Amino acid sequence: MAAQIPNDRALPMVRTVVFPCQPERFAAVLAEEGLFDVLQFSKEDRNRAQLYKQRAAAENLRSRAADLEDFYRSLEMEIVIEPVNAASLSRTAQLTQKTNQLNLTTYRYSEADIAARLRDPSWYCCTVTVRDRFGDNGIIAVMLAQHVADRLILDTFLMSCRVIGRTVETAMLAHLCDVAERFGARLVEAKLIATPKNLPVRPLLPDHNFVLSGEMNGASTWRLDLSTRRIHWPEWFRVLDREPLSTPV
């Protein structure tokens, strides 16, 4: 008995592609469906195969390290945190649109949305690039925050899964504390909006000494009082091009 093809009513979340009998037409059918069409194609997309190789090499190094700190130091990591600019605007928007697991709020932004924030001096918008002994991982993280009175409010915090487990998130939050002080803010405030996919990011704020200040409709607000505690830079990063202020595009 031939297997039945599920229809859209039975499994609406599944897209079924029915191939013709001629294998030479498979590629054309896939192209017609538009399933692999993208609006943006970044440098990181072009280098994806190389990035997978670098990640595999790093995991091999982890398996041979005496402990986690030895692994971090042996990676010889360099981190570049810099304002979003014309060259990184497309990649920044792309990451907000496709990053799910390590994303506190999952807000989706277009290039125009981010460009508008860059023109507002109360906003701080940055990208994070990580390099290690195996190569350049490209832009792997984004932070967008707004200065309001005595608070720096973290609107977007997201990071690619390919650098998970390297304390990059701690370096990012340490940088955010530096930025808050530059703005004259006393508090760093962040929101966590729980989604079915962002379970890995949920411990981020409590693990970095943020204190829960409110909960409503599946969202929680967290605060870090810089007068009593702050987040320190991990010692194993070489920090390059630190710049606390965004520039318009």
C-alpha cells in the first residue's frame, strides 16, 4: 500500500514537495517552490562551510583541554565590538530575523528599523565579531539598547549558536555595563520574552546577577544595579576596537 502524502489540513506546519518522475527536474521544482529564496546573503552565509570546519576544530580542541579555562585560553580568542554601520547593517537585520535560540526578545527588525535607531542618540547598536586560532567567525552577535533616564534598556540581545559555550555572552554583557556607565546610567534593564525556541538563553540574566523585577504575559524584566554589582570581562579575550557610541548610517 502506497504511503499517503499528508495534506496541509492534517499537518499545516509541514510543506510537502512532490517531485516528478524525472530526476533531472528535481532542482527546477525546488526552485519553483521558493523554499530557499533569501532576501539577504551575507559574508557569513558564503563562508558557512568554512565556519563549520572551524567549529569542528574548536570542539576537537575542547575534548583535549584539561578544563574549560584551559580551553578558553587555548582558543586565543579576539573579540571586536563595534557600532552598527553601513557595512554591517544588512547582517545585523538578518540576525534579528533568523536568530531564535540565543535571543532574549526575538524582536524582528528590518534594515530601516535599525537605521532609524542609529539616528537617535539615545540608542546604542553594536555588532560582535569573534576570531580564534582557527579563523574568523564573522559577525555572530548583536545588541541594541536605549538610554532612558538612569537606565540602559536592553532591547535586543542575540548570539549565534556557533560560539555558544565560550563566554562570549559574558563579554557582551560586560561591554554593556561599560556602555551604561558612559551614558551615565545606573541600571541595566533587560527583558526576557519566553518562546518555544529560546530555552537556551533563559538562564542568561540570572546567571549574570540580574535581579527579577517584574513578570507579565510571559515576559520578565530583569535589572542589574551597577552601583552594587557589575559584570567583568573574561580574562581570556583579547578585546579589539572597543567603541561605546553608535554612528548613523
